[in-house]
Amino acid sequence: MIIKGKVWKFGDHIDTDIIIPARYLNTSDPNELALHCMEDYDKDFIKNISPGDIIVAGDNFGCGSSREHAPIAIKEAGVSCVIAKSFARIFFRNAINIGLPIFESSETSLGALQGDELEIFPEKGIIKNITQNELYNTNPMPIFIQNLIASGGLVEYTKKEIERRQIEY
């Protein structure tokens, strides 16, 4: 799997209230959440993003409350992945659980600029900045996590695994 998209750059400590403001938490509809993704940071974000685009951020992305609404809003908005210098641990886990690829990379956080085109090779831990002709590193995703994300998240992965095991027996 190769991920390719345009960079949307964000700073440090982007909390879950910035990702999806609390006033919209009266719904769990992914499409509705997507409409308000990042609107308090950039009111035009959802209007300008294209499917496959990439969020690049600084330290502690996804801090704040433990709501799953935040990675759901990002994924449903069409973002292909998030790259940050670091993630809040609960956001990290929630993102994996819903099938949103995330990568920690200080190099990318510092080097990539708004609008740069990136190409990510998750199994190799390589992020290529096509615009600047630079390579950045990230930790390769373990095969299990790659499979979980490719399945669409933990729930879908579990359904497929149960089905597979029933067929084997």
C-alpha cells in the first residue's frame, strides 16, 4: 500500500476539540462529523481538502478528550493519513481502531510545507516529499496493524477474522 496526497499543515497540541468541536458531538454520523472537521482551526478546511490529502502536524496531535469522533471526522473528511511529531496515546489507538493510518515523524513535521505532495510507504517506514525531493523516516507499521487498517479498522478486522476462523474449522 502506498499513500499519496497533498499536505495540510497544523501546529502543536491540536486537541480533539479543534479536530471536531464539542458542539457537534450530539451525532455519531461520520458524514456529519466530517463536515465540521477542523472548522475552528480553518473554517475552509473541509471545503478545500481533496480525498487522499494528508494532515501533517507537530507535537501531541489529538490531545484532549478520548473521543473517537476526532479520528472518525478526519477519516470521513477524506484525509488518507496523519503524520505528526507525536500523538496523544488515546488518539493514536482510536485512529488505528477506526482504520486511519497515522505515522510519527519529526522530520516530516519539520520539513513538509503546506501544499507539498507526499508519498508514504508504510511497510518501509519511508515518507517521500515529492515537492522538495526529500526523504523522511517513520517507524514501519507492523503487519498486524497494516492488516487492521486495510480491513477498515478493528471492528471490520474482527468480523473478517471470525469469519476466517469459522471457515477453517
